[in-house]
Amino acid sequence: GKSVELANMLLGLCWNTSPVDLRIVLIDMKNTDLVPFARLPHVDILTTDMKPAFAALRDCGAVLRQRQTSHTSTPRLLIVVDEYTDLVGDTDAMNHADRIARQGRSANVNMLVATQHPTSKALGGSTIKNNFNNRIVGLVADASAAANAAGRPGTHAELLPGKGAFLWINGPDAVRFQSYLLTDTDI
């Protein structure tokens, strides 16, 4: 579910956007799902360990500061983090992620984060949660996890059938959609 939808989003972005216009930083704490994307011409770095992941977030924070100072916003920089919960324990990494989530959109520095278990603690501070305006939510264990993942109660994501069924949460709207199945060969 989650990994396949993440792959769909990345492939769609890369297929439709030139590497000149889109740069990607991949942080894959499981060292599995994002590894095949490292070969794409859009990808500047793939990191699978904690210290390089923190360094990548620091570097992205520096790019944001430089863009704010110079009033530039190109190319778009996308930071993709699979298993975001693994970064939550590091205060420095969370400070950079919070700042990017709060201020990054105006400088075309965006985050796409994924987690298997969307608990309040796993998603980090309220600053970052409040700045995730668009959310994709798959089947979750219960109503509490659905509310955490969606940022609001009552979406009933716990009732999704799985197998690629997701909700796109955009402000007050919740739209159900079906993700394509991608195999490792497809990727």
C-alpha cells in the first residue's frame, strides 16, 4: 500500500517534470523502498542511515535559507522520507524538518513523508503536522490512527479495503482513490 503509492507519486513526478526543474533528496530509513529511485536523473542523494539523513536535512535547510536570502525558488526541491518516524527522536533533524514544513513552500522546498504507523508521537511536533496540508491515508488499524494520519477525525480510513485504496485529504475534503499496482520490475 504505502510503498506502492509512494512509488506511484515519485514516478509520476519524475515522468512529468524535467530534472532541470525538480531535484529530489531521498531518505529511506528501511533501505528498501526508495533505493530503486536512486538511478533517476532527478535524484541528488539517497541516504539510508541516520547520520547522513540528518546531514541531508541540514543541507536542505541551508538551501531553504539561501533561497530565502536570494529570493530564488528554482528548481523545486523535494525531500522524500520513508519511515519518517525513525527521524523523530533527533531534535536537530526535527528542527530542520519543522522549518522546511513551515517555510519551504514559498521557496519550492517541499517534503513528502511516509510512515507505517501514524501515531501522534510518530509524526513529531504539532508544527510539522499542521503544515502537512495534503495527506494520503491508506488502511490504518483504528479510528485513532485514521485521525492522526488524516489530521482530523471522521475519515473512516480504518474501513478502507486495503489493496491500493487510499484517501486524499486536502483541507476539509476527503476523496477516495485507487492506486496503481507497481511491481519491482515496473519501478
